Amino acid sequence: MISHEESAVERRETDTCIYILRDDGIIQQTVKPGQRQDLPDAEKNMAVFDALADGQKRRLLVDLRRSGPTGPGVREFYAKHTEKLVAAAMIVEGSLSEMIGNFFIRLNRPKSPTRLFNDEAAALAWLKSQ
């Protein structure tokens, strides 16, 4: 799990995710281990993102390495709400997660640049270049 508490400007939590607004302006979303996300969870998570973004387009770093399953419509919901993003970097673990993630990106076509990474440093470097 990513830990950047020392660079946190603000921290918020939902039932399924921890959000940190970092001092570099990036919003970091860490999905809680094993938590199933359904559409109401995704809506709550988006409300927290919106509050942290404070009307600005933001870069989003998402740690999916320990995430649980998602219910119907969750991935599509997130993909349709990417207009508030400069870019999104998603950290996954393993080739199966990467394959599923790439399928999600191709199928749902997020409105902002979105990439998958197995390495946090590479994800941050790409995100900051966007």
C-alpha cells in the first residue's frame, strides 16, 4: 500500500477507499484491502474526490494492488467521470490485474489519459509529466 501521509495536505476515508490530497496536488486513492465496491460506494468515492479536487482538474494515483471485486456498473461509472482528471495512473499487481485493467481502459475509454503500472515510482513520474 502506498503511504505518503507525510506529504498529505488532507486525508479522507470512505468505506472502501482512503484518499489523500498530496502537497504536489495529486490525489492518491488507495482501495482498502479486499473491499467489494458497489455503485453506491463509487458514488461516495467520487464525492470525496470532488471535495478534495475543489473544482480543479487533478492528477489521480490509484493503488489497486489489494482491491477486492467491483459490482456491476462500477468501472463504467468511474470511466464516465474522468473529465475532472488531468490523468490517472493505476498501480496494479501481477499480469492478470494488468490484463483486466488494460481491457477496462480499452472498453470504457476514459476521457483523460489513463495508464497502468506495476511500479509506484514509474506511475508518479508519468503522472507528473501529464
